[in-house]
Amino acid sequence: MSQVLANYYNNKCVKTILGEKTEFIGKMSFNDSLKINGKFKGTIKALGLLWIGEGASVSADISAKSVVVSGTVNGDICATEKIDMLVSGRVYGNIKAKKIKISDGVIFNGKCEIIK
């Protein structure tokens, strides 16, 4: 997959990308969209889309509008809209959202809750 196509999700371009060699520790918040391809540890609060890229490692409790997981997340995820766990995704924590999609091959260890 080309680098350009790798940064689109549902025909929308992701605005900010943390590269594969990026390591970040702390509190992160943003309004639009972010893709993490590297490592992050801390907390994430977002009003937009958070995409955990394939090969990425995130140790955080996450709150966002939508979350796509194709890497590894250690922590709870709460999305006001949806959580989409793709084939290479691994989630070790509880998830909560209006819509949840878990693809074949995903590793998920936690509780799942659908909210209104």
C-alpha cells in the first residue's frame, strides 16, 4: 500500500501522524484526526478520529469520537461513536462505544459495552 493511501480511513485523510520511530509519553488531546504509528504511553482525549496503526503500541486509557485499532492497545477505550478493530488489532482492556466492529483475527481481552 502506498504511503498516501495508508493515511486514509473511510476516504478521509488523517490530519496528523506520529511516525514509526516516535515515542511519546504524557497527555494528548486533539480535535480532528491522528494516526499513531509509533509508541505512546499516557492518556488520550480526542474529539475526532484516533487511529492506532499496524505495528503501533499504545498504553493508555483512550476517549475519542472514533477509534480504529490495527496495532496494540493496553488500556480502556471509550468512543462516543465507534470502535473498529481491524485484523492486526490487539486490545487488552475494556471497550465502550455506540458501534463496535471486531474483525476476524483480532485479539481482544476485556469487556465490551454498547452505549446509547
